[in-house]
Amino acid sequence: MPDPTAQYWLFQSSPKVFRLQDALAADAVHSFAVKAHRKAIRKGDRVILWQSGKKAGCYALATVTSEPKEQDISAVEIPFFRQLPDTEQRVGLIIDYNLWNRPITKEIVPHSTAFNEFYGGIPGTNFKVDEQQFKLLVRAIEQLDTANEPFVPYRRTKPPQQALNTILQGPPGTGKTYQTVNYALSIIEHRSLKELAIEDREELKRRFNNYREKGQIQFLTFHQSYAYEDFVEGIKPSTQDGQIQYQIEEGIFKKICSAAKTALLSSKKTDSKTVNLSPVDNYVLIIDEINRGNIPSIFGELISLIEEDKRLGQPEAIESMLPYSKSPFGVPSNLYILGTMNTSDRSVAQMDMALRRRFQFIEMPPIPSLLRPAIEAGVNLDKLLTTLNTRIEALLDKDHLIGHAYFMNTHTLDDLIELFTKQIIPLLKAYFFGDINRIGLVLGKQFFKEKKSADGTVFSDFDADFVESMSYKKLYELKAPYEWKEADFIHIYDPNYAA
């Protein structure tokens, strides 16, 4: 039963400080800052959680579970702050109505004289409201839930246990590098990918860059000349007082392993009787284009040390003696290696077997449904990409499909023409080694024009058996981009289309 002595409050959050809606969606609101009425707010009071700004409205109703006091912000709430505040007094909260997906915005706040004096939107964080205002909001919420679907509060999804070594693989343009942001944040913040997917992309990138600045995330790209000396350690020349000196320099892998090991050790605080384990900071090394490097040369003897059961702290942990510094080296269990791999460069079957055994592979296929149903010109990008990929797979394989990312910023016919001119057709030429016939089977004859047949008169005087048959061979060339029309693109997936 409601506490008859309960008071009613408006707690207001600015999205420039705390992303209330996203935090509620993740079931991550367990406290709130109290800057006014500290002596009056009590356990059992009821609260309207209001977000200010462009999307102003009531996003939740809650009950106070503790008196105002100085307390740390919980780990699940930290990711939703734009900038962590200094130590401040906060109260505990339990959410009674979670409206993150359909808030009571200021436009649909109940029309009643009770709201003639309502402080939502006025600068400040904590205001007094009356019981009638609170109950009218409760009634509006219940009516909306009855008129639409029953209210089901969001439940925080328990993140699956991430493999220590993972490779995102797929054809070009499927968002592999794009998704490394979400995967890295999932590992560091212990949150599910599904939960992160509902967040604003700019906010995810901001937090990703913060972790990079702190050293918890490192990003590099493998290429043909990348070597062990760049990755682990090597002897590099330097000049001092005009003299060349050679020093041992640590590579990016050794540096991040050292940082992760320090974090792992600092999480274990021991005394004479007990061992107290505090949360361990995870570290993520992202290796873009991992299949383009010479894996045996880059990893060397350390390829065995990245296995989960051979990491430091595990029963079968192994340390190796490094060849340059002559120091023991192991890979800590809180370091995650996340790679990306373009399957059109090299398929999984062609990869180094030692690497394949030690990594989990996650396929990243094209997702045409992410594209707009039709651009301004009337071309259905979803159907267009689906048809192109069906034909490419039939002629080649699924490792050489075209990713949806190529089409994400295509809004007009001019955009589409430019995309095909600069990226899609060059990609098809590379896939089929310039074979115009196979490219024609993918695009259709509307993109080509027939050239004059190569009869015997074009050749030098030589008695060759096949010259006569050349007069029957048809030669084609691509039309100029300015000749392409809307109907040409529609004919790719709808041969019966009449312009």
C-alpha cells in the first residue's frame, strides 16, 4: 500500500549531463543526485523522473529507497554520464513505471489545472510537486498502457561471455570495423551488444575514444610489412649526440599486455586471512585487417600464449622468454583480442591454421534490410543489393558479396550513379578480373552497349585458324555513367519494369 505520509518530488535530468532515457532502457537508474530539499526528502517518497531538453517529458515514476547521503555512482550508471560529477549527495531509487520507450512528453501531460504550476523544464534538479500531479500521471500511464500494449519494463540483458580471441569476418562493406566499437564497449563495460545497439552512435564513439585515451583500447591495422618487432618488441636505432644507438623498443602488444597485467594484479588485494577481489578492468586490442598480416611472423612464439587456458592466472598458464629483452612474458586473462577480416581478400580456409584454432569467428553478412526501402528516384535499395549478391554468389561465392554499408548514404539517383561509378563497378571488375561477360550477368544488358565485332581486318597478316570465328564474337563496353537512368537500376531486380 502507498505510504500516506509520502511526499512527492520532481527529479529533473539534463541530457547534456545524464542520458536518462538510455539509462532507463538499460535498467541502469538506481540513484539520483539531490541538490535541493535534502533535509525534506525521505525514504518512501515518490518521484517523477523528468528529462529536460528537446525530448522533455516524464520518463519514469520511482520510489525513494534511502535518505540523501554522499555515495558513489554505481558502475551500471557511469556509462550514461557525459562527464562524471564530483562527489555529491544522492538518494537510492526503485523504478515503479519505466517509460523509456513511450514517455509522457510535455505535449501529452494531462490537461488539468493541477499542472498550472509544474516545474518540468525550469532550470534545477529537485522540485516539490503535489500528490494530484503524481496521481494524474499514474492514471495517464495506466490508460495509455490499456489502450496500447501492456507495459513490460525493460530488463537488463546479461551480456554473454565474450571469447578472449574473436575475429569478425565478412565481405567488404558489412560494418566489421564499425561494430568493433560495440564489441569493445561490451567487453569493457560488461554490457550486452543488444543493449548497446539502442544507444546513440555518437555517445558510443565518445566512450570508445575515452577508453582509447586511457589505454584500455588499442587499435592497429595489419599489413604485409608489419613485423614481430612492431608488434611485440624489437631493436630500433636512435641518435644521441650524433651517435647511433640501438635500443629495445616495446611494441603495441607488449605495452597493452603490461597495462592489462597491472590492472589484473591491482584487483587482487590480499591480507593474511582473506583475498578480496575487486572488479577487473578489461583491455581490448583491435586488429583491423588481421588476415593481411603474416601471422607466424608477427606473433612468433606468442601465438600459443593467447590461448585462454594458457593466459596468466589460468591453471595452464605459460610464460615465454622474449628474444630481445630476455625477459619472461605472458598474456593476461583480461586482455581481449578483437580482429576484423575481409573475406574477399583471403578466406578463412586460407588463413594460418594456428590462428584459426585460437580464434572464434563471427560472420558479418550483408544486411540489405537496413537500407531505405526506396531512394528519391524510386529505386529499392534493399531489392537491388539482394539481387546483386544473389548473382555474385552464384557466379563466385559468398565471400565476395557486397556489403550494405556501401549504400547507407545513398539518397538520390545521382548518389547511386556515383556509387556504382566509383565503387560497385570497380569492385565487380576486381572480383571477376575484368571479365565483362560476368559483370554483365550481374548488372544486366541495360548498362552495356555492343561494340563493333572484331573481324579479320583488324589483325595483322597471319594465318590463324580462329580468325574467321572472331566475326561472330560480340564485344561489349559499359555505357557512360551519364547515360544511366533510374529504370536501368530498377531492371536489375525487376526485369519486367516499364519506365
